[in-house]
Amino acid sequence: MSIELPKPIADYVAANARLNADAMLKPFAADAIFLDNGKRFEGHDQLRTLFEEEVIAVKAIFTPDAIRREDDQVVVEGPAHGDFPGSPLRFTYRFTLEANAIKALEVTI
């Protein structure tokens, strides 16, 4: 199933599919906040560490299959698969976009 995602989200998802940290960072604002199951990461340096240690290291690839808007957020859901316990797991990504960039992202299972 193919869904249409806003450009910064589509760019992030495509970069994640390639497990490319530089490309994954590109759609995020410089001061973006990423909440990953309760852990907070802020700014490109911390996001890079998150991507390298917790996404790329376990080859976690998110495949969105649903999208909806809730207030000022774009909510995207789908499975992620990789070399981690329980794979695949279904995740919910809550994006806040600002000026064609990802300003905030909250990821929950």
C-alpha cells in the first residue's frame, strides 16, 4: 500500500529505508526534538547518535501504511523491521512540521 506523505516525512522515510544517517538528518530542523519511547534527543548531534546507535545498528526500517492529521501533527503508523527483539513491531510516529522541516517527532510502540 502506497500512501502520500508530506515531503520532509517522505524524505526521512526514504533515507531510513537506505539506513543513511546523513539523509535521515536532512529533513529535521537544526533544533528538532525527537522523543523515542520516552527518551529525548535534541538537535542534529543527538539525532545522529540516535540514528547510528538505535536505528542503523539494528537495521530498523519503518514502513508507513497509514497517515492521519491530529491537530497540528501528522500521525504516521506502520511496522518497523530489523535485527531487534520482537521485529517487526508496529510504531506510531507523530510529526510536527514547521517551514517544510520536521520540528518534532515522537515515536511510540
